[in-house]
Amino acid sequence: MLKPVLLDTGVIYALLDRSERAHGLCVRTIEGLNRQLVTCEPVIAESSYLLRRQPEAVDAILANIETGFFSIPFQLSHSAGEVRAILRKYHDTPADFADACLIQMANELETGDILTLDRHF
């Protein structure tokens, strides 16, 4: 079985905002994958906030979750200690809470495949 691919905020944003410079690249990348796409609720919250002026995009995020196109297997209540440790370890980098959750998800799912537009990842 193929391991899932994790989605970061920037990729979700670029997928849903056609004016984003990385939109085409992200669409082609997702279309070329034949693997489960997973993310976490902090990424969904960030994406929804960034796309708040585009209600159809926020609706699309929720529809993608509802249909299972994106799945959210991560539960912070089970991994809060590990996320805290990651945040402490990377306190001097631009990594934020959502990044720490993605790192922990990658550990839990045993995958290093994270689609992101962040250079610090």
C-alpha cells in the first residue's frame, strides 16, 4: 500500500485560488498523484482563514473533507506531547503549530512526503 501524501496550507490555498502563482503547479502535482491526501485541522483552519474572502473556496475545502478527497487522520488529543516537543525542538525556525502537527503526522504515518510551498520545510 502506498503511503499518504500530506498537504500543507500553501498547497491547499494555491489549489483553490486560481490567481495564486503556484496554482497550476499544485493542480498538476495533485492530478499526478495516485495516493491518499491527508492533512490536519490546523492546516484546514489556516487555509480557511487565508481564503475567507472566497466563500466558495472555503466551501470547497469542507467538501473535499466531506467526500474524502482530503482526509484528517490526525488527532491532537493523542499527540499533544509530541507536538509540544517538536515546537520546542524547532523554536528557532519559522515552523508554526500547523507545521509541527504535519511533522507529527508524518511520523505517525511513516511518510516524509509533504506537499508544501514553504522553503523552511
